[in-house]
Amino acid sequence: MAIPRAAQTQRRTRIQEEKEELILEAALEVFSHRGFHGSTIDQIAEVAGMSKPNLLYYFRTKEAMHRALIDRVLENWLEPLQAFDAEGDPEEEIRSYIRRKLEMAREFPRESRLFANEILQGAPHIAALLAGPLKELVDEKAEVIRAWIANGKIRDCDPHHMIFSIWSTTQHYADFDVQVKAVLGERDGADRFAEAANFLEGLFVSGLILKPAVSP
């Protein structure tokens, strides 16, 4: 997270921390709807209910607020993937990952749209992070999937594309929320994430998991 100017010279107080959270909440609201280039510091200050000079006391640039939010999103978004365990049961690992990703889509749709907007713009602010820490984590978990394949636990597949597929199908429910609601119509409701989880779990499990042969 970017260190606000006020915190560079002294320990942050509770009030300073609360102000920073207020600013980041406002920035998230503005960025997730308008994108980085369509957002201004004046808009963020208005949503936060603060003057522009007061906001700039904590975050001196729009870029600093945006990066703080992106860092937070990535930390939360990647935590479920980090839990992938080569010694774990692949079916349970995959089911858990899908459900946690859908829970994030339900609970943090603005964060998902913030990240999607950054990617659609060519990731100008986080290209190094994507090619560095993110790639390293995905490569590491691809080896976990390869171990499952080698041990005959799941079908042979491309681990990277498997991960991409889970990302795209789960985050769809946040990034394209308006479309999902419009198409579901009267079916839209609190159960749609549970329905999505059941469908996606079945889709990936039936397509990937190898069941032990049953003796006659």
C-alpha cells in the first residue's frame, strides 16, 4: 500500500487510518465505475466528503490511491490460489477454490471490476507485478496441478489454462453482473451464486477428476 505523506514522518494515528480507509473506499467506488482515466481526484474527494487539499494530505496522487487498491485486491484475490496443496485431494481443492472465488465475486464486485478495468487498459500500473509475483505464483501452482496429473488424480490438461478458466468463469459474475442479472431475469436472486458454484464445480470436477476404477 502506498504510504501517505502524513505517515512518512510519524506514526499513523487511529484517525489517520480511518481517513485513509474512507478515501480508499471512495476511490474504489469511483474507479470501479469510471475506470482510472475517467476518474478524478475531485470526484473521489466528493464521494469521500472531504476537501481536495485534505484528501491530498493523505494520498498525494490519483496513482497512489489506485495502486493501494490494486495491491489490496491482488493480495486478497490470490490468497485462495496460494492454498492449492499438492498433497491435498484435487477434487476438494478445486471445489474449494471455485467456491472461494465466487464468494469474492459476490462480496467484492467493485474490486473485481477495478482489476478488470486495469487489465483492459493494458495493465499500465501493474505490468511488472503481473510478470513477476503473479506469474511466479501461478507457475508454482501449475506444478501442483502437474503433480496431480503425474499421480493419476486428474486428467492431463494444461495447468495454466485450467487456472485461467476458473478465473474467467468465477469473475464473470462480478465483472458482468448487469448482464447476468438481465439474462436471468426473474431467476436472479440470492441463490444465483450457489447455483453457479454447483454448476462450475460439476463442470470442472467431471472434466478433470479421475475416479478409481471399480472392481467387478
